[in-house]
Amino acid sequence: VIPYFQKIVNTNNYDIQKYECLMRLNDEGTVISPYLFLDVAKETKLYHELSRMMMKKSCEAFEKNNYDFSLNISLLDIENRTTMNYLISLIDHHRVGSRLILELLESEEILASEKFLPFVRDMKALGVRFALDDFGSGYSNFAFVFKIAPSFIKIDGSLVKNITHDKSAYSVVQAIVAFAKEVDAEVIAEFVENKEIVDVLQNCGIHLMQGYYFSIPSANL
């Protein structure tokens, strides 16, 4: 398991604002996307081991610099006490709590979990911030937002890809930006693929962006 890193850029000055850490497998030089192995990992009970390896290698990488970085975390992680204890120990050992952002996919299942809100409180006590991933993709329970008070809202990639030619996508993005201001969260746009999309997003008031227009995920920072 190796972490790949993708830049999140502030388009006001094109500085690197932070990085997202993305899990990959390296099979004798062939890099494999999680879409091809995570389901198998869950079926074969290897998911938690892979997840903890990803956490460890990411924290090690960012201990050596001053960048903020984000990790994707799932309900499976949250409900596994061993994984949560391990994450807490990594945060403490590498002193990265104030720079770590945990990205969550909102769902009815995660909101219903009795371990979810205690997990949020424990992480925030360590200085960890939260991002809501793929916001606007469907579920979008606003109670979820108010309960975790995320620092970042990441707009679903399908909205970003279509924003230059789909009035509905444009309207939804504008509504998300207005909502984010109300809850004091910064908006991040993913899947930014060209300058035209950058210009439209900037007109919507979005300046934190991520996508192939800026960089592809890389094993090197």
C-alpha cells in the first residue's frame, strides 16, 4: 500500500493549500486504483490492515513538512476500535492533529452509528478538522452538516465537470457556496479539468480546487 498525493490549490495565488492522500497498491511496478481492490479487501477481511497502513504512511509523509493533508475515512474505520486507537496514536506520535483533515462521505448509515459523534468529538479534541466529500451527490442531509460542523465542503465531481454547460449544475454549486458560508465552511471543487471550469468556479466564489488541470495524483509531494 502506498499513498498518492493530489494537490489542492488556492487559485487566488496558485499556492498549494493542502494535499489529499489517496490509497494505491503497487504490484511489482503496476499502480492499482482502490476501485479495483477495496471491495475485495473488505470481503477478505484485509480492509482494516490496508486502512491502517495508509494512515501510517500518510502521517509519516506529512510529519516532514508543514502542509495540511486529508485522509478518507469510512464507517468501517470509525466502528473499528483498533483502527481508531491506532489513528489517535499516529496523530499524537507524529504531531499532525492540527494539519489533518478527515474526509467523510455522508450517509444514513454513518449518521445512525452510535460511534460516529463520539468519534467526531475525539478527533476535534486532537485538533483534527473534517471535510464532507461529494457534497451534492444525493443524500445531503443538512442535519449531518450541523452535527459535525465541517471545515470544508467538497463539491461532487459530477457537478464540477458539468458546470460550464449545465445550468442546473451551476445553480446547485451556487447554492452549496451560499450554504457553506452560512455554516462557516470553505468550499473545495474536485475534478477540475480545464481553465474554463476554473473561471466559472471562481465566478461562483470558489478558490480551493483540485483536479487534473493542476496535478495528477503522485507518489511524490
